[in-house]
Amino acid sequence: MPGVPPWFPPRFGGGHVVCAVPPRRPRASPLPNHHMKGSVSPKPTRCVPRCRAGAIALLATFALTVGVRAQHPDGSPLPPLQPDLVRFATAKSADRDTIVEARRHTLVDGFRRLLRVAVSDRTGNPDTLVAGDAEALVRDFATRSERILGNDTLSVDTRTVLNLSERALERRARLFTKFYSEFGKFRAISPLPADRVDANLRQVRGIVEQMRRFSREHEDRDLLRFAHAVRVVLDNQGGSGRSVTRRAASRGHIEALAACLAKHGFDRDVRYFIAERDLAHSYLRGGETEKAGAALRSARACVDLEGIDPVLRADLLSLELEYYKNRSYLQAAKDAATSLERMIPAIEQGVSALPADDLRADRRAQLGSWYVQVAFVRIANGQLSSGHDILNRALERPGVADDDAAQMLVLLAQVKETLGDYAAGVRTAQRALTRSQDPGLEWQARLHEAACQALRGRIGDARKALVATADLDRERVPANDLARLQSRDALAHALVRKLDGDLEGALDACARALRSVLKDATSVDRVRALWFKSAILLELGEANEALEAAFDAREYAKAARVNPRWQMFVSDLGIADILLSCGRPNEALERLDDALREGGAFLKSQPALRGEGRRLRAESAWRALDESQRDPKRTQALVDALGDAIIDLKKEGRGRFGTLRVAAETLRAYELVLEISLATTNTSAAHEVVEDARTYHQSLDRPDGAVRALAWAEVDASMEAIIARAAEASGDPETALHHYTKAARLESRLRAGLRWRAPDGLSARFEAIHDRMAYLHLKAAQRHGSPARARQALLFLEENRARSLRTLVAAAEARMVARTGANEEIGLLRPRKLDGDGLDALLVDGRTVLVYSLTGRGCYVFGLRGDHAEVHEMALDRKGLERQVYSLLSNLQGEPNAYKAGAVVDFGHRLWRELIGPVSHLVRDATELVIVPDGVLNGLPFGALVERPVATPADGRDLSNVPFLSARPGLEALTVAPSLATLTLLVERPPAKPERTVLLVGDPDLGHKSFTPLPHARTEIEAIAELSDNATVLVGPRATRGHMEAQRPGRFGTLHIATHTRRGRVAALLLAPDEAGGDPTELKPADVMGMRLIDTNLVVLSACATGHGKTAGPEGLIGLPRAFLIAGARRVLASNIEIVDDKTSRLMQLLYARMGSKHEQPARALLTAQRALLGSPKTSWPGFWAPFFVVGTP
């Protein structure tokens, strides 16, 4: 995303940024970008470091009377008066008024200097010689200031000091002389040895304490002001920032000075400005934002006073900028950055005129910090071009220190990474490494290098960069930066693992990132890691878990120290995105209404973010409308709302690099307007939308290489989808397919990359594009009616279904490596693209293959037999089919009765007509039937489909005469496959060579009364053991996961598990606790995929609903059966619904008897066993036998 420094997790495709940490100096909390979801730097610390020769020297000017020196004959250490005060002695009355008027903002300084001369003159101490009576001069100065400026403080102070006794005056003069003598020694030696520094500072501090005691004894307010000021100077000179205690003491000294000046009426004095400015710096550094605001307001009231150096004005701007960012005053922060940027050139021109090398070096360092700070703001507000140019200009300045250059290069690497210019990002990060000696900066640079290498596809180089971070001296990293860097290091590892296909490993790295910020409940790094976690979970299909993580992120955003309103709003957008992706538009709409209402005032300064919220709200409202509710009034209101969103989005200007996030959102808004126009048959409006979108897309200013940059993928994908939709609506399916294919290719690149953002519904959009492509292929195949066109459409569907398996296999391989430490292949290789030859190899004699596709535009069935292929559209749409399937499943549960029997036969026949009827001629004489289900059909027991309606008995128990599919004459085997590509791989696998026959695990002692005993499961295990040779049995308390894994299940030809399941979106098998008194252990799909089962022919899951899983769009069902296949098993026997213990035991015994005595393959043996139960009136109820199915090799 353009304009997003990478420590802001961009919500969308432009910012694949994982590791950026704001440079240690400046420690700026960058502005929240209103283009993206993400976060800001969590530390409300000041951007600009204190400059030793800048601000301190100016305070020293005030406190120590450094000015035009006149050499005293006796070598007195006292500095002389400034020229205007020397002229005051000889000036006429009117000219004296002019001098006082000119001194109105530096009265404290001028009065103290004149008073010191008067006291020296009266006590005979050498000082600046002035014409006339020194006492009379100071009295006249005080009187004129009271008359001209209305402040009698100086008159009172004059009387107080000059009325002191001679002894007291002598003591006062000696204190000044001693102070300047000691401080003069301190300043005269350069560089000063450390021991001399400490010794001189102790001496000077002692003198200052004597001054404070004297001022209290004699109510000498002038001396008190001087003592307060000197303490502040000494704190800075002595490095008060080295400890928390000394920082607190230093802050107390500044507070005392400011309070003293204000109490004495000098709150419009330059010295008061400096004190309040320093207080603001101290408060910001300590995170006390409210106090910092008060101090800044006091300083701002004085900023226009004469005598304030431009450097101090610029320094105040930098502090104000930091304060505005912490308070989310975004426009004020932008204005401050603009003003600061204007002041920098003039200050930079004066660097060469500074008298000393150390002063010039300090000023350059300060300028470098300001450059970085301004660049932060520019980049954070979408002005990548400006930020990029500022950083390059700053790097080209002469005399840039290595540390300053390293900071700028780290930030520049973030910019390159945000832009998707990963090669340049790598080079810039490597340049930063050559300039930095700071381990924190080196760590950041390495993380940038790793991220950019990974996003370039160079995973090996990315790993090397991450390994290099382990060699850094992390003990030198400040403690307050360490946790943040550790968190972002973990997220960098997550990125690399994600791009290497290890989604589970990426989640583990996310968990590590969260643990690293565990102690800081308000850390924005926690919010970012949770956003990241939700994005990965959504890609894995874990929508509920993704939603939970997004809600957690919002809760932590509430407690954020920095920009909580902004973080909560973007969290709400992420939650709404997930809800919308899960088909819950009404909940998304409610969430967005609340967010937009609560963020009304806040969003006025962020039009692009408001536009994004409006677009998402319009989409949610559109999805929530039924077709009957899409009347002209409602649809026009949505189009108007989208128009407002587009206006908001376009308010954000585009620089040389373009605003990719805004562009992507704007095109998505156009796409939705087009969809609404087409749905309401407003073709003229649709044509205008396409032309507007095309014009806007062409107007985007792309940098060199942008065609290849991942950051542009979402922009281009949206444009391609718009063109495709328009072509589809105009009756040009070939053009539509062409552009949908391009959009899908670009979206695939986006899904392959990991973005720092809350989920944005990209998975849903990706599936929608493929759903439309599938519909066009299917419609074309149906229209043409040729086998060749039907096969072409089928191969397209198969490529989609293979995507999930590729991801899951990669995750399984990663688990095996983690578990065994050996980098070895698992049993099931990564699937290749299914081609025509592979399809022909599956269609052996007697086998019919039925492939189902449930798209949003219609439901289709493919029938394949030999070289014949055909496709048919069903009468029911997806929702209608879902209602039929759920009705059948609900009636199959439990014991039979007359009503259930009638419903099962009725719905079974309806589904036969829809699913089998169009291709019944291909099923009629088939000996083997292979079914590839889709969507809700993954949970359907196909064997319970009824060919023709028949009457059912009064008690509903004897259904042995019902013509179920399982009872069809001539059918010998019924098998389910996740996809034809998976089936091809399973069929081509070499024969298994198991060491043992069967591992039987059942009737576990779960240790809790809530789990009903399974006595027939024990009987089942014992009977199967008798039927098998060399069986290993684990029952009761020995049926634990630990004992099972100790047996190395991959050695056995058959793995049989009879137990309870824990129901959920994905079923998990329950086993006995590994320790007595513990909770049952779960065997989840994620655990199964790491098992090595390459010599396992069959896995039997004799438990309730073991076939349940989550449906990942076109990629099929992901659950226990597929997990066992990925682990290497050839086939899995599972169940669709709840099963009955005693009937299941009987079915399993028949199954193993057939496999043993008749040596039948599992699918054939299962069908024979099911027919045996169906043939008996007592066990013919399909709920007893139909739930079981074989998935995998026929």
C-alpha cells in the first residue's frame, strides 16, 4: 500500500511488510495511515533528540551570561554585559525606553546582568565597566520595565538585593565569581576526561546549592531564578537521561524553573519558552501526554517572541508533531510536519557558519532527525513520493553520520518494501547494515532484508537473513525495544513460513510474537499480531477462529496508548470483512453502522478510511438483500452510498508512486456499482461504470517495474474482474473467461503473499471469481454438449480443488520435519495438475465417475464413463439443494419411526432425481461408482439415495425393500474422492509394505461421566482382533494418544479407532488421558497430518460424524479423512452422521470378515456389509449402515 511505513500493517496488497520497527532515533510514533488497517509505533517518545550544542548551549546563554566578552584587567572570570546593556548606561532617556522595549522578552537575562554589575561595583569585585552609577542604572532599568511593560517584579527584586547588608552583598558577589570560575574551567578543557567532568560538576552543583540557600535566606528571587536555570544546564551537561531517577530529578528541576518564572510574571519570556519546551520533551519521553500538551501550549504562546532562535522554533514543531500524533490530531500533525519541512532548508544553510566542529555535527544530526520525522509523516499519510524524496535528499547531505544514515536507510527500505520494490528493498537494507553499529538498527535491517527476499520468492536468502539476526548482540538492544523487535522477528519468521507453504508454522510464529508482548496489554504489536493471526486463519478456512482473533484485536485496541479510536475502527472493518466472507452480511452491516457512527468526528480527517468503511457497508447491505428486496429505491440508495465512498477515496491525492490502497478500494467500489447495475438490468449505467473505472485505472501513475510488483496485483485484479463481469453480462463468455483468468492469476499472487492487515474478504473475492469462472465453463460445456468441452470444464474444476491439497501437504511435510528432525518426503506427494491422460487412466472398465459442482449461479453434475463425458445442470440451486440434504440428514438420526421412514424415502428420492437422475444411464450398469462431492454434498450419505418412491411399513422399521443406491444390482463398490487429482495420486502410489496387520484402538477410558460408555466398541475391537493375524490392541486406559504413537501406526496395514468424537466445524477423535486424572486427549486433523502412514492401506474411524470438516470453497472438505490421506493412508472409512454403537459393531465385524476371508478391497467389503444390514428387517434402517463411506482409493 502506498504511503504506509511498514510498521503500519497495511490492510491490503501493497504492504507485505513484516518487520519494520521505527528507528531508535528518532523515536517517533508515526501517524496512523487512514488508508489501511494496521498500527502505529507504540512508544509516545519524542522524535528529535536533545542536541548538546544546540538547546543546551542556548540554555547556557541564559544561565551563564555568555555574550560579547570584554577582557578584564585582572582576568576576572565574569562574562561581560551584552552591547545593548552597555549602551544603556550612556543612552538618553528615550533611547533607554527603546532598549527596554527591545528587551521585553529577555528581561530576566538583561536585569540579572545589570544587577550583577551593580553588586560587583558596590562590593569592589571586578566586572564589566559601565558609565555612571551601576546601582542607578539597574534601578532605572527596573523602573522603566515596570512602566513600559506593567511588571513590577524587577523593581521589587532591585530593592530586595540592593538593600542587603554589605556582608550579604559580598557573599552574593563571591558566589557568582566562584561559579563562573569553576564553570569556566569546565568549559575550557575539551575533550574533558570523565573523572574531571564528574569532579567539576560536583563543585558547580555545590555552589548552586549555596546560591539556593542564600536566595531563601534573603528572598533573593533573581538569584533563585539563576540557580534553577543552572541546575537544568548541569542536568543536561551531566547526562541526566542515563537513569530513570536522574530523568525524574531533571524533570523536577525544569518544572521548578518554569514555575518560578511564571510566578514572577515572566511567562512571556524567552527563557520561559525554553523551559516549557524542555518540559514537553520530558513529558513526551515519559508518556505523559496530557502534561506534554499543557507544556507545549505554554511554549507555543511564546514562540513568536523576538529572540527565539529558528532552531528552537523547529524543535518545538517537532515536539508538537509528536504530541499531535499521540493524540490522533492528524491534520495538526500534517501541518506541523509541513511547517517543519519549510524551516529545514534555512537552518541547514546556517550549519557551515557554526564556530565548532562538534556544533556542526550536532546540528547535522538534529537536521537528520527532523528529515526522518517529516518523512515519517509524509509516508504515513500516503505521500510515498514525498517521503521517498525527503529521505534521499537527507542521505545526500554532506557529513551524514553513519548512525543517522542507517536510520534513514532502514526507513527507506520500509518504503521500498511497501511499494513492492523488493529488490531495491534488499539493497537498501544491506546498505543500512554497512552504516550501522547499533544492533537494534541492524536487527531491523535484517528483518527488512528477510521480508523482501521472501516476497521476491527467495526463501533460502530470507532464511539466511533471519539466521543472521541470531548473531547480533541483543544485550545491547534497549529493553524497551527488545520485546517489540522480538515480536516483529517472530512475525518475519511467520512470513517466511507462510510463503514457503507452512501455514501452521506461520501460526506458531504468530503465537510466539504474541507471547513476546504478553506483559504489555496496550502494545500495538499485540494488535498487529492478532490481525496477522486472523488473516492466516481466514486463509486456512478457520473463519470462527479468525473472527475470535479479530475481536481480541479490537479489545486490545481499546486499551492502546496510541490512537485507540483508529485501531478500533480498523478492527471493526476487519471483523465486518470476516463476517461478510462467512456469509453473515447482516452482522457485518450492524458492526459497520456502529463503527461509522462512533467514528463520525474522527473520520472527517480521514476521508479514505471513511470511504473504505462506506464501501464495505454498501457491500454488506447489498449482500443482505434478498432478490425480492432489491427494489429501485434501495438499490439507488446503495449506488449513491458507493458514489460517496468513491468521492471520499478520490480525495486522497496521488503521488509519483500512486496510492495503491486507495486505488484498490476505489476499483472495488466501482465493481460493486457494476454488480448492482447488472442485477437491476441497468445496462447503460453499467457501461458508464466500466468506462469510469477504466479511465481511473489508466490514470494511475505507475513506477518502473510496477507490472511485476505485488503491490499492484489487487488493483489490476479488480480492473480485470470489472471487465470480465461486463463481458459476461453482454453475452461474451470467451472474453469474460479471459479476463476472469487474469484476475484469478493476480489474486493467486495476493493469496500467496502475506499482508499486514486485518482480513479484507480477499478469500471470498477469490472464490467468487473462480465460482464465476466455473459457471462459465460449465454453461459453455452444457451449451456445446460435446465430451471435449465437458472434460475441459472438469479439468478447470479439478485445478481449483487441488489448491487446498497442495497447501495441506506442505503443512504436513513441515510438521514431519519438526517432529522427526529429518527433512524427508511424506507418503503423499504434492499433487500435480490433472491432464487428459490422467483422467483417462481413472476411467477403467465398469467405473462411472460423478463429479459435482455447486456454484452460486447453478448446480451441475459431470458424468464420466470410458471416453464419454457429459455435464448437466440441476433443477435446484445451491440453497435448495442444501435444504434437501439437511432434511434427509436430520431424519436419518436416531431410532426409526413411521414419519422418519417416510421422510427418508421422500427426500432420498428427491435427491436421487437431482443428483443421479441426469446421469442415471451412466450409473445403470456400472460395477463401481466414484463420487467427487462439492459443498453440502460432502456430508451426504449417497448410499441412502432412493431410486424410486415406495410405500413404507407402519412402524417404519423394515426398509429392506427400498431401492437404495447401495442396494442397486450390479454395483460392487461405492467410493468418495476429494478430487480426481487426489484420486490419481492415490491410485499411482506403490504397494504398501506394512510390518504388522492391524492396530486397534478403542473404548478409551475418557475419565469423565459426561462421556457414555461404548461397550460395543470393546466388543468390536475384540472381534476384529480375533479375525486378524498379529493384531495390536489398545483399549481402556491404554487407548491414549501417547501409546498409539509409540506403536508407530505407519507400520500397520490397518489403523482402526473406535471412540467418541468431539463435534465442531472439524471433528476430533477423543482418546484416553495420557496421565491419570487428566482430560481426554484429542486427535485433530492438524495432528494427523504429521503422522507417517505410507504403509497404511486403510484407516477405519468407527465413531460419530468423523467425516465432518470445514468446506474451503472450491477446494473441498478439510477434515479427518483428508488428513489421514495426506499423512499417507490409501483410503479412510468414515461416517457422515451420528452412529449407533451396537449396529456399528456388527457392521465392522462384517467388514473385516469380508476383507479377511474374501480378501475384498475395503469399498467392496463395506458395500457388502451394508447390504447385509439392509437385508435384515431389524437393521435395515439406513441410519444404521448408510453413514459409513470409503474415501480414497476404490
